[in-house]
Amino acid sequence: MLKEGKFKMNFGPSSIRQEVRKIKYSTSETKHSHILQMLCLLLFYIVWAIDSFFLKASTFLENYVPLLIRLAISLSIIALGSFLIARAHRQLFKDKPADLITTGIFAYVRHPMYLGIILTYLGWIIATFSLLTFIPWILIVALYVKMANHEEKQLEERFGEKYEEYKRKVPKWIPKLKTE
């Protein structure tokens, strides 16, 4: 028989809320990240479209680089971004791994999906050389850096030394050229 006071178990609403908060924090995304991503997307495309096709306030560089060259570079960057997004998405959500992912596209860069998104936006900027669109693009980069940092803290807590070793081997954003 248990003596009262020896084991204190609190099942009150406040203790349950605290436990839920702990669990929620350990698997949460950056606060309001979905809303912020949508706002950045809207801001980017509004600025890009207005500057590129109506105001042409900052697109003077397009006069120096032929359209076909801009489109080739732009589409190549967008294709690379889309490739990174698709590969990362497949590894994260289709395969549904239970452990830390260190293979496939994650063997080259720690945040391939975010990098792909950033590159895709950059591809749109290069298509029309809308320099004004770099302002929302910088905000987008800052948002994804913040989201990546938040996720890395969670991964460090969850996987400990295993994640630290992964961080030492794999760059966060720019893949290393392997010379092996």
C-alpha cells in the first residue's frame, strides 16, 4: 500500500496543460510559420508582378541580359529548387522515417526543402531582374533561417550527439563539393 505523500501524482487541469505544452513545444514549428510563409509569398509575388510588368522601377538590368539567357538561368534555378523540395518532401513525408535522416538529399544539406524554396524565389527574381523584389526575398530568407534554427534546436534535444555529429559533417545551406 502506498503511503500518502510519498508519491504525489497531480492529475489536475494545470499539470495536464503543462505536460501538453511540453509535448507541443518538442514537436512544434516556428510560431505562426504557416501564416508568415503565406504572407511572404503574397508580398513577394505582388512586388515582383507590379515591378516586373507595370512600374518597371528596378528592372533596368533586363536591358543588358537577353530574355532567353535570363529564362535559361531562371528556369534552371527554379528546377534545382523544385528538385530539392521534391526529394526532401519524399524523404520526410512519404518514407516517414522514425530516426534522424542523414541519407539522400539530407547527406548534402541539412535543410534542402527550405533551400529549394529560397532558390525558387530567386529564380523568379532573375527572370525579370526585379531588384525591388530582393526586399521581400531577404525577408523570406530570414524567415527560413529562423525556422531552420528553431528546428535544429528541437533536433539537438531529440537526437543529442547524433545530431551534433550530423551538423559537423553536413552544411546547413550550401552543399560542399565532394572531392573524394
